[in-house]
Amino acid sequence: MNRLANVEAYRLSSVVDEALESLRFLSRLTSDDVSKLAHVDGSFNNQLKSEARFKALFEESIRMDRRPKELDGAGAAVRASTKEICRAIKTRQQLANTVNDQCGGEESDGVANIISTLTDLKKIVRIKLCTTVEQEETKNENIAALTMRAKDAQKDVEEFEIQLRIERNKKEKNLSKFNDIITKLNAELEGLKEKTENGRNRLKNETDEARATNKKVHEERMKEYEERLAKLTESETTTSKEHSSAEDTARKTKMKLETEVVNWVTKYDAEMNERQDAINTLNKQYDIEKAELRQLSEFFAKIDRDLANEEEEKAEAEGEKERLRMAMQRVYKAASKMQALVRGVQLRVAEAKRKKKGGKGKKKK
């Protein structure tokens, strides 16, 4: 478990270090630096073209009020070219030296804060990953044990000092005895030096003889190697002539192909310029038609509002007519009921009068 944590900690540290290095480099790389370095390496040329294409598509999206599909691809191309530059700077030392000499910008405060935060985060994560719970507990136990051992050691030091004084007195007594022994050993050492000097002289003579023998062998081998070098030089001259003729043929073929490529590129540029002119013409026509469409839209919107107002007024008039019609119907119904009541009253009055007249006639009989 601890090994895996340590491996992950070092892997994370290496990733963060690489990110910090790339971030420091990119913070100092300006657009002018990219333009100046475009002729040095193809990655900077790709970066310059990718940024120009992305900028053109972004401005077109703002002008057309819509996001083109090519904008996402252009953004991905910018990111890919940036990664390619960072990878080239990391793997090619000569290119890195050239870029560092060219870049004169400084890190901004925001980039410095990000770098400081990532550095602190790397330290914290590495400590946390490399320190387990068991290690933390062991650390605390060791601290307690060391504290106790320090106290015990202090007591031992006091006891050792007492013993040291006793031993020092004993050593002083034995020192005179050892001085006599050292005198005898010095006498023996002088005898050994004399024997060593004789052995050194003998070894020097043997070395000189071996050196002379080896020098003779070396001279013989040098002669042999010089002869082989002469033969190889002659062979190299012949091969160089053959390769020169082949190189001339290849160079002619290369010039022919380059001429064809230049012609194709010139033709392609001419066609692209014609198509760009056509695109510009269509864009201008589009802008004109867009303005006309806006004017017509405003005109028809005004007509629609007028028609809507007219329909609303008609609806209000129809509603007023319907309300008057219903009111008249209610009036007619009320009048009919009143007439019916009046007729009923009149009928009852007439019936009462008739009955009254009929009663009077019977009494006369």
C-alpha cells in the first residue's frame, strides 16, 4: 500500500512539474515571438496558422450572429499545436535555447499565483500520499519513546562521566607503557620502509621493461592500422564519387519535383484567391439582403400589428352588437310577459264584468 502511494505521489509530482514548466514557458511566449519563430521550426508555423484561422472564424461568428461548426475544430487545432510546441521544447535542447533567447516576456501576476498554488499543492499531496495512518501513529509513538530515551540518556551521561574520570586515570597510567611500545614499532617501521624502497625499485625496473615491450607492439599495430586506413580512404574516395553522381541525379529529380510543387501551389493560391473574392462578394450581397430583410420584417411586423388591432376592434364591435342583441331579447321577453299579464288582467276583468251582467239579468226574471 505504501509503495503504491509513493509511486502515485512521484507520478503526480512529475506531472505537476511538467505542467509548471509548460505554463512558465507559454506565459512568456507572445504572438510576436510566435511570428518570429515561425521560420525556425514547423510547430511554431502551425501554431501561427491555427491561431489566425481560429481568430478569423471567431470574428466571422460574431459578424454572422451564429457559431460555425469549424470553430470547435479550430480550437482543437490550436490546443494540439500548443502541445506540439511544448513537446518539441522539452525534447530538443537546441530549439529550447533558441526560444529562450527569443522570448523576453515576463510572467504575469495571475500565472505566478497559479504556479505558486500548484507548487504548494504538489508538496501537500506528496506528503499526504507518502504518510499513512500507521506511519503517523508510529511517528507519535517514536516521539514519545525518544523523549523517554532522552531522559534515560541524560542519566547515562552522568554515570558515564563518572566512569570516564576513572578510566582516564587508568589510561594515563598505561600511557607511559604504550610509549615504550610505540618506540619499538617505529624502529620496526624504519626496517619496513627500507624493504619497501627496495621492492619499489624492483617494480620500477619491471615496469620499464614492460613499457618498452608494449611500445614496440603499439608501433607495429599503428603501422598496420595506417595501412588499413589508407585502403579505407581509397575505398571511401571511390564510394564518394559514386554517391556524388547519385546525389546529382537525385538533386535534379528534387529540383524538378520542387518546380512542379511550386506550380501546383501557385495554381492553388490563385484558385483560393478567386474563391475568396467570390466569398467576399457573397458576404457583401448577404449583408445587403440581410439589411433588406430587416426592413421588410419591420414593415410586415407593422402591418401585422395593424391587422391585429383591426381584428381586435372588429371583435369588440361584434361583442358590443351581441350584448345589445341580448339586451333587446331580454327587453322583448319582458315586454311579452308584461303584455301577457296585461291581457290576463284584461281577460279576468272582462270575465268578471260578464258574470256580473249575467247575474243581474237572472234576478230580473
